[in-house]
Amino acid sequence: MSQPSQDHKNPPRPSRSLEGRVAIVTGAGSRAEGIGNGRAASILLVEAGARVVCVDQMLAWASTTVSMIEEEFGKGIAIALQVDVTKEDECKLAVDTALKQYGRLDILVNNVGVGGPLGNAVDVDPTEWAKGLEANVTSMMLMTKYAVPAMEMNEVHQIAGRGSIVNIASVAGLMGGAPMLLYPTSKGAVVNMTRAMAVHHAPSHIRVNCVCPGRSVNFPQNTNLTSYLLGRNALHADDIWARNASRSARGASKS
């Protein structure tokens, strides 16, 4: 396999432009009106110059994302595709569609995820548990299964390599603490699956990374954020600092 030439005395400068790149975003729609993670990723990828295949099990949701993109950036740079990413043949269809429509695949954002069934190990429904793991973990493996060979057809870019895969996990996968067992378990699996994939596909110049979003808070415009959060949670700054200090102390006592 050929290696890109490097001049260590004058290294190349990375570019924020994704001009000429093609991306697939799974879960590219949004259940509610507004911007979810998948819709935001799709719009920002287009804004950076990429063309995007917006994949979602609900075609109407993906189509809304494409409409938003077309309204701002014009037609022909994004398409909507109905896909159930827990089904292998439909994951293959998503990759094949990107290759047929745009001629290549450079980026995969594995964004699909569900909260899954409620319950701890004692009372969780095993059938729903298996469905949750399929949606949150197996789907990312299936999409990657077909995305990697497509990326391996690309020439090696000096900085970007042949492609990039981004798996969306959660801080719950790092810290736990959710009231149900499925969600933090599956998101923790995504974190470690990403580590394994990164090693597996590095020889092909394909980067695999994981993003772990935390809790988001909506607040009224023209509002002082600190004051709003303090009022919303009925906490004073001293209370917050004391609570954080207590947490730090507990953590230190365990080390």
C-alpha cells in the first residue's frame, strides 16, 4: 500500500473545507421540529462543502433535512434515503446510493440511537434489550462494514487519509448514571467499538472517532445563561461549587 509523502520540515496545513467529499449521515432527520444531532451534522457538512446522503428510517424526517439544506445552499448537494440501519441489506443500499449518486464516500456519521427499554437487569425486557442493542451498536457495525470498502477505493490524502467514520455515543457511555440499563451499556459499547475500529482500519488510512454528547439545555433568547440555570434549578453559585467540590473529593478518595 502506497504511503503519502511527507515533508516534516514543512508539514501540510489542514483545511476546514470538505469540498469534493461525500458523506452519509444516519439518523439525519429529527423527531421534533428544530435541529437534532443528525440534522445539524448534515447541514454543517454541506456548509463545509460536502455532499450528503441523509439517511433515516422515517423518510419524511430526512426529507425535511434536505429541504432545509436546499433552501440555504441550493439543490443537488443532498438527498434523502429511507433506511433501517439494523438491516444489513439496507445499510449496503445506503453506501451503494452514495457511490451511484456522487461517485465516492469519504465520511460516515453513525448517529442513529435510541433510549431503549426502561429497567435494570432484573426487570428489563430481554426482547426489547436485544432490539436496543441492534439499533445502538449493531447498526454502526453494519454501516461501517460497507463504508470501509468504499472508502478504501479513495486515493490517500496527505492529511485526511482515505476516509473518516464518526460514531455518536454519549457521556452516559463513559459515566453511566442513566435510570435504564440499556442506554449507558450500549453507548459504552460504542466507545470501545470505536477504539477497536480505529486500530483495525488505520492501515487503510481510515480514521474512526467517537463523539460523546452531554445533556443539552434550551433557554430563552437574550437571557443570561448562568442566571437562567441558577433560577431553573433553584441553586445558588455556592451550592453548585459545594456540590462539585464534594464530587471531586469523592473521586479523589477512590483513587
